[in-house]
Amino acid sequence: MNIYLRISISIILALIAQTIGVRVFSSSIVYLDAFLLVVVYFAAKEGLLTGILVGAISGLVQDSFSGGIVGIHGFTKTLVGFMVGMLSTILVVENLVAQALLLGLATLLNGAVIIGINYLFFHSPLKGFWETLSLQSLGNIGVGAVIFQSAKLYNLVKQRRLT
């Protein structure tokens, strides 16, 4: 399947998960950032430039459907895509522990940049943000590890069928 088609489908699925998930699960979906999972997955698997591209597009899609500062998610997701893409060229991220660590660090970076920009513009920290960020980090690690391992298993099965 074409890489651009996979990216588009992943961003659309992340949008559906975020919008429908908020209505169905109300507060618990706050602990999952589906767009961040898409950015980390493609940046780790495809590299730096793909991570930047996916980060910018998914961040802007998230900005268009959220009610915050326009461009904040675009900037943070692009930064996360860049950092994960750089780390994936240095480190081997096929291991489950490395993927969990990468997801946790990406979530913390994303949250720290968002709180920094909010503090820069509004001069007040968000209340309860660090608690939410720690729970979101755990949620992203759990769901992201399942997605990463499922994709790895799917690729393995597909490769065995071809041989």
C-alpha cells in the first residue's frame, strides 16, 4: 500500500477515534492522543522527513477540530515527529521497551511544549495538567504498544505469505 494512503487513513482513523471517543467515553479519552500515536509510529518506522510531514498534517487536523490556540498542535506534533525521527535513526526501536520509552518521551515532550506555549500566552499554568499528562503518557504507551506490536505482527504474516 502506498505510504501516503497509509498516512491518510491513519490520520482519518485518529480523527474518528478522538471525536467519537470524546462523545462515547467522555473523560477517559483525554488520556489518549491518537494523533500523537500516528506521528510516533510513522516517524519511528519511516524516518525524519516522514515524521515531520505526518506531524505537521496531523497537528493541523487536530488544531482544526480543537478549540485551543490555532497552530499549537501543529507545532508540537511537528516537533515530536522531528525528535522521534532523529531518535529512530540513532536507536533501534523494534523492541517493545524501546517503543514504550519512545511513546512516553514523545507524550511528555508534546505536553511540555503545550504547557509552555499556554504559559507564554496566558501567563498561568493549566491546573491538573501534569496529572493528566502522566495518565495520558500511560494511556499512549499502552495503546501505542498494542498498535506497534499488531503492525509488526501483520507485517510478519504478510511477509511469510509472500515467501
